Amino acid sequence: MRMMSKILGAVLIFLALLLFLPLCGRQKTVAPKLILVLSIDQMRFDYLTRFDGLFKGGFRRLLDQGAVFSQAMYRHASTETGPGHSVILSGRHASHSGIVANSWYDSFLKKSINVVDDPVQSPVGGQGRSASPVNFIGFTLGDLLKQKSAGSRVVGVSLKDRSAILMAGRRADAAYWFENLGGNFITSTYYMQSAPEWLERWNGRHFADGYRSKQWTRLIADEKLYEKYAGPDAVEGEWDRKDIVFPHAIRGKPPRPEFYDDFRRTPFADEMTLGIALEAMKAHEIGSDHLTDILAIGFSATDNIGHTYGAYSQEMMDQMLRLDLTLQKLFQEVEVRVGLVNTLVVLTADHGSLPLVETLQAKGLEAKRAKPDVLVRAVNQALQTRFPGVSGLIADYELPDFYLDEEVMHRKNLRREEVETAIVKALMSTGLVEAVYTHSQLLNDGPTEDRFFRLFRNSFYQPRSPHIITRLKEYIYLDERPGGTGHGSAYDYDRHIPIIFMGTGIKSGRYAEPCGPEDIAPTLGRLLGVDCPREHDSRLLLEMIQ
């Protein structure tokens, strides 16, 4: 009997060890207290490589401690602010979200509407746009997180309304953005009925007004350093071709909207955005408990400076150096308030940009500036010739794209294919256009030899997309102004952006496998245990996860 007891005891101990040993090596996954999402508007990936040796702050930390994806490109053709920001925390193409552009023509209302227009709402905290995420179809990571954890807080802050609103999502606690009318950060009744005391107190400081008599000078006094990394200061093709050398004064006087518009064109706008973001973080108690919160911050000055001075300007170099310090201040505050060990940081951009045409020409590339009316005149003339006496066939245009008036075609008994053919021939005759896509083409399988077709299809949502969608030739910049540059094409220079993850559980290093911002939300969802839908052409960034 005693022998049987010993054997039974040994068996029980063995079984206990079998159950216990697997647990010894198992690490419990702790969700971060804060997901900090940083969108640098119009940030090209090559800013990280060109200025690598100069970074000492936030960019330095991200490059040294983060997982840096060097081949991240948007998988859509409409490389504008609205579409880009709509993807970052949803992972959804415009073909599903409906965010086809910054604005589109509404055939029912007979007018163009902004991506975040919502006439049902009212501005709160000052004058400005009546805005909300109502035009976005679907859900963001924050929406899904709040469904799983109702106590989680989600807030978006940016200089631009569409940046803050579209990253935050439908169920966000709040979104705040800056308006030139009055120079205030505001929100809307979609989020709250009255401005909180902290927001009124912040606006009462009139941060931007403090720069009324100040100039934007180089951060580093050594002008030769700027010439080494960015070339000469005065470059033909910059902005108005007048105010193109350091230092830059801010035009106008507060509270005139012209002053605030010009203020956006300086690095100080990002410093202001940081200030309001930290106030919002405190007010909403973000990262203060065990539940995961999301704070999405859109730094927009890079976009305004890029449009004005170009990607290879001394102004852009100075912007990157100053933003490096701004991000350092942000990380220092997060360290104190939440702890970076409890924070998962994601940095990306909504699109890239086309370098100045003149800069490209100096490199021997066939770049060209063109006036938008070249396309408009060609289309109108072709329609008048082909359909004499018929007016109003073009309902509206978001150049280089066109909306047809289907009521006119029906009333005049015109075949849509004939109208489209006339327009396509006219556009191709300008010498500015590489290809044209129609609704019928985008609703069907495209030519296999056209590598851009899938990008345009991902940007296509039939109820909102233009009827005639134009792909300009590479390096063509279409604009009325004599200088400056932009984005919006399907070419690599507009799609190639940075993606960096940094935080506990992330393996730092360089990753060269192709990816895109569409991968950010589902990857974060995997880390948080949230089922975030994926597009057919997206993937999970599993190679960086420990």
C-alpha cells in the first residue's frame, strides 16, 4: 500500500510539472497604454536618409530604436491629404471608404463638397468648418478598439481638420483642428456641444499671434551646412519667386486670416500643434490607466513648406531639423506622463511630393509646369465641335479630372461612350496626359500592361469618383501659380513615404520588404487583439514583432 502511495504521488507530481512547465517560458503580452500615431503631412521617405546625420532628437530616436520600413508606398493613386489620412488608421482603400479625394462633386447637391463637410454639425470653440467623419464609410482602429474597450480614449489633433478627423474615426472622443478664421483650435458638435474650459484657455493664449513680429530664421547658423545638404537658398521655382530666401517674415497681421495662413507655412505651426496635443492628452487623461488609448497627431507644416519651397530647399531642411526637436519634446512628455515603455509609436505620412519642376529639369528630367486651363479649353472645344449647340456636358472638374452632367446627356439623348471618347481624345492631344480612365473601365478588369490601373481602382468609388480620371505624364505639375509644387499623382515620388514602429515588442532595424500604410491598422489590430479588416493587397508587418 505504501509503495502504491509513493507511485501515485510521483505520478501526480509528474502531471503537475507537465502543466506548469509550459507556463514558465510563456510571457504575458501586455497591451500598451498608449498608441501614439504621428502623421507628418507630405513627408517623403528620403528626408530620413538625406538628413540622417543631422538628426539629434525625435527622428534620431525613431531611426535608432524603431523598425524602419524603407519601401513603404501607398497602394492608391489619389495621393492627397484626405485619402492618405483616411487609410492610416483604417487600412481601407477609397474603393471601400469612399474617401476619393480632398473634395468631390455631389451630383445631387450640384456642388463640390469637402471630405469632412457635415452641414448637420456646427463648429465649437471658434469660427470654422462644420466638420465630422460622416463621409467616411467604415471604421478606424480607434472605433474597433472602443467597441472592445468602451473606456479606451481616442483623440485626433492636427493643424488640418481632415487629418485629425479621419485618423480619429467615427467613435472618437474628440478631434481638434486649427482654423484661419480667428486663429483658434476648434472641434464640432459631432464630438461635444460646447468648448471645454481647457480649449478656451488655450485659445485665449493666442499662440500664433506671438509670432507677429518674428521671423523664421535657420535653426543652425552655419549656412554652408545648409548648402551642403540642401543646395543654394534661392531656387528658381519656389513659391511666388519673391520671398524665397532666409529669413522669412510672416505676412499679414493677426487676427486676419492671411496671417494665420502664412503662419501655417512655418515650423512654428508644428510647435503649436504639439502644444495643443499635449493639452488634449492631459484633458482626456490619455494613457493614464491600464486601458489602451490612441492619440493621433497630424503635423502639417511639412506639407505647407513643401508646397511653397520644394523638397530640396533649405526651408525643408530647416523644417526637418526643427521637427526633429519638436518630436523630441513630445517623446520627453510621453516618457513623463505615460512612459515610452508603455507606448507604441507609429510614424508615417499621408503622401509624398513632386520636387520643384526646375530642380528636376536641372537634373535632366523632362519636368514641366502647365496651366490647368489647357485641359479645360481642350475638353470644351472638343465637346463643342463634336456636339454643337449642346452646353453643360461638364458638370464640374477637380483638375485634372472631370465630372459629366448625366442629366444633360440624357436630355439630349447622347451616348455616354461618345462623350467620353471626345473628352479622352481632347485630353490626350494636350501632350500633358499619359492615360485616361473612365467609370466603365474601372468597373471592369483593366489592361494587364498598365501597372497604374490597380492604383486607380483602389482610389475609385463610383458614387463620388470623377467620370473622367486623368493620369498626367510623370513630372508634370498642373497649377495656376508661377512657383511651388504639389502631389496627387500615382507616381512613386507621391506614394513613397516613411513607416516607423517603435516600442516594447518591436524589433528595431531596417526592413526592405514592400509594404504600405494600408498595413498599419491591421498590424496594430493584431497587437491589440482587435479584428481589423484587411484589404486584398495589404499584409501584416509581422517581421518586426518580437
